Amino acid sequence: KKLVWLDCDPGADDAMAIFLAAYSDKIQLLGISTVHGNSSIEKVTNNALKVLKMGGIQGIPVYRGLEQAIVRRDKINIQFHGESGIDGCVLPDTEQEAIEDDVFHKIYHTLKNQSQKVHFVATGAYSNLAILLTIYPDIKNYIEQISLMGGSVFLGNQTPAAEFNIMSDPEAAQIVFQSGLRVTLVPIDLTHKVGVTQEIIQKIELYKSEFGKNVIGFLTYYMGRYKQRYGWDYAPLHDPVSVFYIINPDAFSTKFRNVEIDTVSPLCLGRTVVDEYSVTGRQPNCYVACEINKELFWQEMLSALDQANKN
Ligand code: BDR
Ligand code: CA
């Protein structure tokens, strides 16, 4: 099994990423760290703990990460997940507590002490990852690759130029892209094609369980936000796609390109600048995911939900 670390900001789609990472038989989830993003760090950390409980997932430590971007203090407008970060259902209480002390040191040691290199998946702002790479540069020896949900080759969803996770901490993103590690970017250009539809909701309805009710609750809320904002009848399930890249990279087509983050322009701050036509002379540093076999994705995602429902 591939060892996976998941850094996230739950978030409806982050919750689905947690279910996928915990229940895929191709990977072993070592731990979760949380980061500011879809709600405050307190709320997303609580959500991560409750999502584990909801899915009957035991033995996965949750580390509370950074409450803000590493440089900027701008307020980011949160559009899709509601006040709690996962609106639309009542998540179950849990006795599990998050680890709050010495978090980066502990994550570093967890990665270092494995018998194989770890696949690092980030589905929120990349602030935690940037700090880890900065204060423990040799952590690179223990990371096999990084799979990032975020960015946009074409147009942003937070500003016309920038996607939400990157806009939430552009400097952190730039550190990650310049790390020299193998980085794969799963941008919104791709995740907008992987949508939760009524057909998926109907499959989950068959569970007739508390778990199913809660998943439908938060997915329906999330779909409602997309309907309201964009008029879409489906909601993109961004974050699990970057977990699925670790599970089955062959289900994707990618292009190896140079990607840099705009950290200076007021108009295009946070843009993932992808050198599609190799005009800059800069070395490629990122596999940009372009296409996905959606059928294989949904098979894996629904099978993870089935298992979470049984637990
Ligand atoms: C990203 O932003 C968040 O709202 C989602 O959880 C996802 O990680 C998509 O732009
Ligand atoms: Ca997210």
C-alpha cells in the first residue's frame, strides 16, 4: 500500500477526500493535518475529527495546522461550504481530540519514521506544507510525491485569475512548486468535470442510514451553493480527485509543465501561471492533470462510501 498524508480544510469535498483516503485498499492513511481555508482552523479541525467519526474511521491522528497564510492577512471570501465549513448536516460528536502541540515536528517525524516514502496530498491552502518544507528541508527525502488540489490553467474561481486554495496562500504555493519534489496539480479545469449529480445522490439514498443522511445533507447543501452561484445542476467534487491520483495515476492524463505562482500582481495574484507552450525557458516542475477516467473515479469513491456506511 502507498502511504499517504492528507492535509485538508474540511469542507464538503475534503470530507469526501477523507473517506476515499481512509477506505481505499491501495493506500494507507497515516494522518491528517488541517489548515485554514473553508472555515476557521477551529472549525475545520473539528470537522475533520467528526468526519472520521461519521465514517467509522479509527486510529487516524488529526493535527491542527496553521490558522492563517504564511505572509498575508487578507480576508478570503468563502463561497461554497457554509458557516461551519460543512453545512447541511449535523456531524456526530467525537471523543477524539486534535494534536495541537509541536505539530510540525511531529508530522516531520511521522514521515521520517516510515519504511517507505510518503505521498503528500494537500486539498486546502498549502501553508502547512510550505512550513514543513522550509523548517525541515530534509523532509523531501521522505516524500515520494505531492498531489495538490488547486489552481487553474484557464480561469480562477476565487478571482478571475486565481483558484481558492492558491489564493488562500499564494506564497506557500510558490514554495511548494519550487520545492523540486515531484508535484502533480489537479486544477479546477479538471475537477469541474467531476461533479456530484442527483444520480450520485440517489445511489447514496439507498443506504438509508444516518451516515447516508449526513452525506446527502452536506452534498445537497454544497450542490445548492453551486446552483446559486453558477446555475449548475451538479457540484464539482474537487478534493477526492487529488487522492484518487495517488490511488490510480494511470486513470489520468497529465502534461509536464513549468508552473509558477503570481505573488505580486494585484490583478492576477494567486494565478497558477502554466507555461503551456514552453515560452519562458523555465524548467517543467509540475505534472498538470488534464483528463480523468471518471468511471474509475466514481467506482473507487462509491466503494469507499459503501465501506464507510458499513462501519
Ligand atoms: C477548493 O476550494 C475549496 O472550497 C474546496 O474544498 C477545494 O479544495 C476548490 O477550489
Ligand atoms: Ca479543500
